Amino acid sequence: MLKDIMVHLDQAPSCRSRLDAAATLAKQYGACLNGLHVYSSPRLKDPIRQSAEVREMFQRQTDAAGVAGEFLDVDLGFSQAGIAEMIGYYASFTDLLVVSQPHAADRNKRHEVIASPERLLLGSGRPILVVPESGAFPHIGERVMVAWKAGPKASRALHDAMPMLRAAKHVSMVSVDNAAFSVGESERLTRYLALHGITAAIELIPPGDLRVGDTLLNLVADDNIDLLVLGVHIMTRRGHLDMGAVASYLLGQMTVPMLLSH
């Protein structure tokens, strides 16, 4: 079950919808909501005022949602630690981390930017719920689609999503591939999910002329999906962390919240 949810807080325009999504989940699962505000005071004109504004926003929205909340204020100061590493550390003590879709750097330096969800996944060891930068999401997890490809990444994502899958009204397991399922694979998936009280539609979709990401997004729209679950591959290339091509594309084009696991 989800008992402890953490949401990253800042003064970015996307923070309100991110916080709303986190509060929605906290209320649905009876979880405690932790608001984490990480900043570097030397970079800000008035860090005390900014921190107070973020705290007030968090308190106002948790009170409105009727969920228990705890605010955590972390000043990086002159530390060499980055924001992703610090958030990853605190998130490792929770069940789920909620962040917004990665966006470009903030030129006004009013908030610390999360441009690398890869570091959050590696640093926390927890699943991450990524909320689109714009839009409202009053329902998350009623209709869930799991992007399935047999292997450790998808298996971990399926396991991490179990609390949401059990509560969902509709679950689909979708594999976009030209190859057929291995012998008995769909039956094994069906049996495994049934043991957890989950009935799921299992589909193998040929990609056709579209890229895999576009096929998944089309299915999300056609089936009114409100949560996409995805296991991601992360590699190191020339000293930088790179996420797999499908996950990277979906993060740039996402229309509904995505639960990412590694």
C-alpha cells in the first residue's frame, strides 16, 4: 500500500498541478503527504520569503484536500550536492515520489530545476510519478495501462504499481512489438495478476509505421487512460545518464501522469 508519498515543491508554474496530483493520491490511499522544498539560498534574493510562500501553498492545498501533510525545507547552501541527489535521498524513505515533467532551466533562478529524472530513479530506488507540466488530473489510477516487455524493468514497474492496479477500475497490459508473446507468457501474466486480485486485458500491438511512444500515446487517448506505467532503462553514455528512447520520448510528449520504475 501507499502510506507515505513525497512531492517535490518549488515556485515553478507546474508545482500546483503536481501538488494537486500528489494530494489526490494521498487522499485516495489514506497516505501521509510530505512536501519537500530543496533550494540553494546563495542563488536566491530572498530565500526566507520564498520558503514561506512554498510552505503556505503546501499547507493550503493539503488542508483543502483533507490530507495529513508534513513540510520539509532543505537548503543546499554551498554544498556540492545537487538537487536530484538530495531529493533522491529523502525520497528513499517514502513509497512514491511525485515530480513534474522535466522542463527547461529557470532563467530567473527562482527555483531549482529537475532536468534529470534518471538521477531521481537511481538515487531513490523508489518509483516516480511524473505529472505533465500543464493540465489538471482529478483522477489518477482509475484506468491504468502498463507498458509491458518481459524483463526486469517492466517486472519492477509492475510490482511498484501494484497498489494502484489493485484499486483501478480498468487495467491493460500492452506490449508494442512485432514479435509474439513467448509461449504461455500472457497466461502467466493473467495468473500472476489474478493472484493479486487484478483482472487485466493483455494486448500485443504491432507498432506499424508509428514509433512505439506514439502508439502508446494513441492507446492512452483511445482508452481514456489516466495513468501510464513504464519500466525504464538507464545507461551511462560519455559520462551522462541517458534514459531509453521510449521513455525519453514519452516524457517529452506525455499527456497523462506516468509511473516510472527502474
